[in-house]
Amino acid sequence: MATVIIGSGINGLVAAAELARAGRQVILLERNERIGGFVAADDLTLPGFAHDTFSSWHPLFVSSAAYGELGPELAARGLEYANDETVVTASTADVAGERRTAIAYRDPERTAAGFASQADRDAYLGMLERFGAHAPFVFGALGAELGSNKVLGRLAWKAFRGLKADGLEALARDAVSGGRGYLRRNFEGWEVDALWTPWLLHSGLGPDHATGGMMIPVFAGAMHQFGLPVVRGGVQGFLDAFERLLRDSGVEIRLGEEAEEIVLAGGKVAGVRTSSGIIAADTVLASVSPGVLYGTLLGGSPAVAAHREGARGYRPGRAAMQLHFALDRPLQWEDEALRGVPLVHLSDGAGSTGVACAQAEAGLLPSTPTVVVGQQSVVDPSRAPEGRATLWLQLQEVPFAPIGDAAERIDVSGGWADESLRRHYVDRVLDRLERFAPGTRETVLAEHVIAPNDLVAANPNAVAGDPYAGSAELDQNLRWRPYPGAVDHRTPVPGVWHIGAATHPGPGLGAGSGHLVAQRLITGKTR
């Protein structure tokens, strides 16, 4: 009997590869005409410009257990990363008439040397040292089934033995703190806030959401160690390498075929009904939203009634947008130090980002959005013709159904389907970028806008335009993702497993759920 994997995002790809390499018969179902989910490459602007349509940066993947398992096989099939060994990220903003820019280098000491306060320099290096001590327990939790009291107790005992009571309490305090509170508690200056608070948006959080105090050291530590690698030549190289690995391992890839129902017999999985027929299977891994799994695929099963109720209460986070540009020259930042930085946030930290998050969550277009400025062609010049550049902008504080504009200038009555709304909001973003990189508009050769409704059309897991497949606030994160009683990845139906960004350990390219479930099946540790 076969193992069917529904959905070919990063978790589906990893699970398919690991299971097939362990000797299982695997069929990978994908409703779209290509694998990858939100790992995608498209000709979005002009010939010669390589764009990563959605996700782009791979520090979570290259540091993951999945990459440890599959990395050599992918490299043998052409996967190659480009990275900057000197600089990693920066933030810049105007605050009370003063231009503030903070830069993080791969070298933590060089980064700390840029802080005005000696106390903050010492505190920053101390934070990273503590993160080194905490990392085995933090990543142990992210890589374990937290729904199991036995597993949770074992993790707590290891943490207690390794950190002692005071260290464990400090880690717990950080875990329930928001990023703003954590930074105010540990730093007196603005630089660490400016650098790392905007990164919380990349995990679906905001400055005041719990677990931010744990995630700030995670982001800082990971990027100092791994940088911000991108796939050389564009993320299509990642997809090509994975497809070669899957086919070489015997995986049957079915594109353009949608799963419609998980077929049961005697209360157990017997197969999957698709748009093309029925596939017999004794195991199914579904990388879908909770609503689709329990309301549609298992909609006829009385065994999942409680889960169906939990799925109805699972809520999306903020929506997002992606903007892509082909430029006739790289960005001309006023601060020349930013011209070689792979990723820059336009943010002063918890101040501007906190306001923008609050406005978006209130249904308003932010008046001063946090802009994620990706300069992939700085790291990988093959992304654009010589002398030219790609520009990748991400906006992570967007209401899916706007009810107003915080600046009271844009008519939102037509929603994101209205080209006028899109145009005016893109202009707001470009106006913001122009303040720091004058002349950007005149360098634009072509552009492509992906609004929240486009995200949903591309991937139904992005409910309400949320690319992280559900809010990562603490009540539906860690032990409670997607909701209490569903964190173990097993469903009440024997043989059916839930993976993907809506499951523990959440969104990102670490492929945590796909790897975790695949290894449980391979080792037979399904309980």
C-alpha cells in the first residue's frame, strides 16, 4: 500500500523524500501544475531577471534536521546556495528628524561594536552566549511532539538538568514575553530593537506577541551563524533539485490533481479520492489547513467531530503582499553601507512596526508600513543582467479585507481586487523606500504585484492572505498549534497525519513537521 502526501510545500517535499529513501512507496499529490507551494519561481518581470515569487531566504532550511538528512543528495542534484560571509541584515528609519541605521554582520562582536552603549554591547554578546546554552532546549522543543505529556516531561527534565532552576525560569520568562518587553528589559539603546524586532514579522508575530522574547535571540543567533543564504540562480534550482531527488527515489508526482476526500474503511484510511480517481493508501500525510482537513477531506468521519470544532476556531494572522521589480541599476541607498546588505527593514523597531501591526489588525492600511527590502542580486549577481538588479519587497502588516486607511488617503471600498487600491498602496510603499534610496522609481523597468487575494489563489493554505497558515500567537502555537489536542500530528483516524505550517513547529522553511512525521513513520514511533 502507498503513502499519499497531499500538498508539495516544503513539508510535503521533505516528507516524500525521506519516506521514499527509506523504502516506502510514495505518491505526492499537488493541485497546482508545479511542486513547491510558497517556494516558487516565476518570470514576473523581464527576461534575464530571476525572481523568487514568495519565500526566498533559506537560513531555516540549511540549519534544519531535514537539510542534514537531504542536503548532500540535493547538492548532488544541483542545489547551490549563495551567501554573504560579512553582512547579514539591517534596519533604517527616520526618528524625530534623525536618520538611524543599524547593521548586523555575521560577526557578533562587529555587530555589537556598532551600538552606542557599552552596556548594550555587553548585553548583546551575553544574549547570544545565553542563546547558545538555551539552543538545545529551544530547538529540542521545536523538533518534538509537544502534545505528548511524556515527551514534554522529558524535555522539561533535560532543561532543568542543563539550565538549573534559575536558567529554566529565565527561559520560560523570555518565552512568554513579547519582543518589545524583552528588549526593554535587556537593552537601553535602540539598535537591537531596530535590528531584530522586524524579524518577528517573519514568524507571523508582532512586537507584543508572546514568544517574541524567545524568538529574537533565535533570529539573531541563526543569522550570525548561517547568514541569509539564497539559492544561486533563483529558487527554481531548489525545486529542480528536489524533483530530481524525488523521482530518483521512486516518488510518483501527480501534478494538477486535487485531493477531494480521504477514503475510510472500518474507521481507518483506505485511500484518497482525487479529481482523477481513487488512490489506495494506508497512510496519508495532509499538508493542508485544519479547516480543509477536518471539514472537507475527513468531512464524513464522526471520529473528528471535536477537531472539526477546533478547526473552526483556528484563526489566520495578518495578510501579506509581495512586490517584485526589475531595476536598471541596484538601489542607490543614501547610506552607502546598505548597498551591500542582503535584506533591509524600513523600521525603527517596536515603535513603527508595532503601530503598523496594530493598524493592520484593526483592518486599516498602515500609514507607515514596515517594508522588507530584499536585494538578492547583491548576494547572487546571476539574478539580473550585469549592472541591473532585482528588488523583492515584502509587506507583512496588511489587512485581508481593509475597512479603511490609517492615513485616510486611499479608498478601500473595492478591496484588493481594485487596481486603484493596489496602485495607491504600492505608491505608498515606494514613497517610503524613496526616502532612503532616492531615484528608485526612475530605475523601475517592470513590476509585479501580489496582493493578499492573489496569495489565497496561489495557495489555499494561506487562509485570508496569511502566508504563515495561521496566527502564531501563543494560544495557537507550540503545544497549542493548531489548537489543544491536535499538536501531535496524528489525527483520530488511524493512518492520517497532519503536517504543514498550520501544525507544530509552525511556519518557515525548516520543514519541521514534514521531517518529524516522516521520521516517526520510518522508526515506527507513531505513538
